[in-house]
Amino acid sequence: NGVQALESLKDRMDDITRDNEGNLMEIVELGRKSQEIGSVMEIISHIADQTKLIAFNAAIEAASAGETGKRFGVVAVEIRNFADNVMNSTLDIESKIEEVQASINKLVVSSENGTKKIKTVNDLAAQTLNQFEGLVNGARSANDAATTISFSTQQQEFATSQVFESLKEIEQGIHHYSASTQQTNGISQGLLILAEELNRLIEGLQDGSQ
């Protein structure tokens, strides 16, 4: 159960790692786009500055023309005011972009720190999982050894019972041999007595014949 739980945890940590890496890439992409926007705003600011300069020169030329250039002077002033507004708006936008870039940099640092922490937890989970797997493998080895020992013990018990049966048969054989030996000794004793009697009879017969 512990191994299964750790495997599930490790899979989830891997998913979180992949999601975090994806988010980090998106944040970096946002930072790149904000830098591109900043570059465009610099171009707009430069154009507005040039427009302002052209409008200023046009206003001078209109003033030099007197009544003839009066209307043109009004237009030049409006263009200059428009350029001023564009430059002010550009400065505001650049300020906002800098704030966005600062926030993005913080997010990048935070995401990198989160990635490191996730990796640390993932490594610990993997290490613990390896230890659990080692315990499981050890338990399996011990179980296999116990099974082998049990089988060997059964074989020894069977062999011992066979030895006991053989000893019983030998003991019975010894009893039979002892009984047979006693019977043989009795028969031999009887034959010896008969032989002695025959000897006496033969000696008696010999004495009578003499």
C-alpha cells in the first residue's frame, strides 16, 4: 500500500512539475512580448518627438508668413499638442510595461523556486519509493527463503520417518534373527544330546561284541 501511495504521489508530482514548467514558459513568453511592446513604444515615442519638432518648425514658418500662415500655424499648434499627448501617453504605457515586466520577473523567480521545491519533494518521494521497493523485495526474498526452508523441512521430516520405518524393520529383523538363533541353538543342543546317546550306544554295542 505504501509503494502504491508513493507511486501515485510521484505521478502527481510529475504532473505538477510539467504544469509548472509550462506556466514558466508562458510567463517567459509574456516577458518577451512585453519587451517587444516596449520596443514599439520607443519607436512611437521617437516618432512623436520628431512630429513635435516638425510641428514646432512649422509654427515658426507660419509665424514668419504673417496673416497668410495664420491658419497653418493653428494646425501646427494642434499637431504639436497631439504629439505632446502621444509622448505623455507613451511614457505612461512604458511605465505600465516596466511594472508588468517587474511582476513577470518576480513570477519567473517564484516559479523557478517552486520548481526547485517540487523537484526536491519529487526526489524525496522517489528515494522513499526505492526504499519501499527494497523492503518489498526483501520481504519477498524472505518469504521465498521461508518457503524453501519449509519445503526442506518437510523433506527432512519425510526422510526421518523413512529412517524410523527402516529402523523398525531392522529391529523386527533382529527379533526374528534372535528367535531363529535361539531355535537353532535348541535344535543344535538336542542334536548334541542325541549324538552323545548314539556314541554311548555304539560303545555299548562294541563292548558287547567283544
